[in-house]
Amino acid sequence: MPSSQQTLSIVCFIDALGWEVLRGRSFMEDRLPVRRKLRSTFGFSSACVPSILSGLTPREHRHWSFFYYSPETSPFRPLKPLGWLPSGLVDRGRVRNQISKAVKKAYGFTGYFQLYNIPFQHIDKFDYCEKKDLFRPGGLNRGENIFDLLERERVPYHVSNWRDSEENNLAALKADIVRGEIRFAFLYMASMDALLHQVGKESPLVDEKLAWYEQELTSLLEVAESHYPEVRLHVCSDHGMATVHTHIDLMSRIEALGLVFDRDYVATYDSTMGRFWLKNESARHAITEALLKEPHGRILSDEELQELGCDFEGDQYGQLIFLTNPGVIIVPSHMGLKPITGMHGYHPDDPDSDASLLSNVEPSTNPGAITDIFHLMRAEAGV
């Protein structure tokens, strides 16, 4: 059946399909000849994806790292007694996953939620930034996303269920294409990120995954072109992936200072960042001196954080931010207890942080950063 719409614009998001991941590889050059390197947003996907969907910086949409110090608003006080249980039990991945599912259901969180390895004895000091579904209208902590605009302008659209498999998301989009009623589609594909974390960007398994994406996207285009006179496809990502070569135990270095957690300081350790809230000058001096002695990273200045759009009201995500050098991860961290092969979340100036935009048409905007994908989507959807 012919479509009721003349043009279908598809934005396919492939998590971690970085510019350097694609370097030297053949991926859909014939179908997607327009290729742009995009500067990423500083932070993890928890910061990058909201920036893609809104065109806003983390400072503006208020999404950055998942956990932040806020004992007054923390929903996790009921979990604090779990801190008395043996860590060998409560820190197991399967146990944490089950507790995370129970918490998510109890509080009605609709966004991505995972407790990771935040210590239960301190969990009542932290709040969580992604309680709402980013891919729905009203999903941002502050500001509007592309779905707010699509709903308000009554643009018929399709958006993937990010909780579902890539195969199911492809099938769901094809079904909507065959109906011929949508004008814009956002296809969510997340498996590349997990693969790159596991095997790194040089692995032949990455080539196999890219071949699978090419096969599936070519099939998707064929279905779309049989139902729409014009099909515009843009494949984009949020960041790339660096190969990990060094592990540092930043947590032990700080704990060896003899400071008392929550009396002198509060800290959370992401894979590439240590974020600190300092409660007195002696703690500020001791922690700053310890971080300055760590050769595999540096403290980010307030001016640099402002340039990166990551200076937050009330120091929401930390008063002092330590960032590791590319290829260096903090192990153990509150995000994981074991080393992994690939990581992102480094400075946007690092080439492995660069994202990609691949298109079968010249973008009507002039994208140079992942925040520009939002403006591209607005133009493609006509809003």
C-alpha cells in the first residue's frame, strides 16, 4: 500500500559508533556517502543522549553522571541496611540487578536505572538523575526533547523501545513503515556499546557487528523505499570508544588519607571520573594534593567545565572533578569492580570521543557536534 506521507526521515542511533571505530572499516559507503565527524558531549551516555535529543548542554538539561550527592532528596534510604550484609553477596552483579529492578518498580522509574556498585552503606546520600524515560515527551529534567516537539506539532512518528532488542526494534519500525503513516522515525540500536566495552574497537567481532548493521539497515531501506517516494536515512552516535591500557585505584588513594566519608567529604567514582563534594578546607587540601600526585589524570578547572557545558548549579554533580587520561579507568569504581577492554567518558578533545553522522542525503543543517543532531531531527521532521 502506498504511504500517506511523501517523505520518511529515519534517524538511526547506534550507541558508541565512533568516528575512530569506523576508521579503516567499510560500512555503508554506497548507501550513506555523506559522512561527518561530530564532537561529543563530555560525560557518559547519560549525558550524551539527552544532549542529542534536546540540543542542550548538560548544564541546561541537568543530566550528567547517574548519581549525585543529595541526602535531602535521596530515594534510597530504605536500602541503607543492605550495607550490613556481606559485600560478597550484595555486590554480585545478579543481586544488584535484581535489587535495581525492584527499586525501579517500587518508585515507578521509567528511565534507565541501575544501582551499579554504589556502596549501600552510603547510598542514602545520593540521588539519581534519569528517573524518567528520555525518549518520551517530558523525559528531560529540564527543557524539551525532540518528542515534545513532535507531539506538539502532531507529526506522525515512530520511536523505538530502548528496553527491547535491536531485532525487535527493527521489526517494529518496519511494521510502521508498511502502514505508511509515519513521517519521522527514531531507531535505537544499543548493542555496539556493550560489545566495544567487552572486546575493544580493534576486535574482528566489531567488523561482524558492523556487517550485521549494514545488512539490516539495507533491508530497512528497501522496505522503506517500497512504501515512500523519498527516504532519508541518518545514522548517528553519541561517542566512540577508547582501548583501555591502564587501571588506577583512585578509591584506595583517597581512603588512605584518613578522612571520614560524609563528615569530611563525599565522593563517587565513575569509570573515568572521581567526583568530590568537600565539607571542610582540610579535606579540600588533602584530596586536591592526592589528585595532583596521580599521573594518569587531572583536575578539571571551573573554566574548563564551563566551556564543556558541565558547570552545574549548586555543584550538583561535584565540587571537584578528576578526569582520567584516555585509556585509563578507575578500578574498582562505583560503576564496576573489574577491568574492561574499552571505555568512553573521556575529554571531548580525545579523538576516541568523536561521534559519527552518516547520511544518504546532505544534512539541511551543518552538524559539527552531537547537540546538532537535535536540530537535524527538527529539520527532518519539519518542526
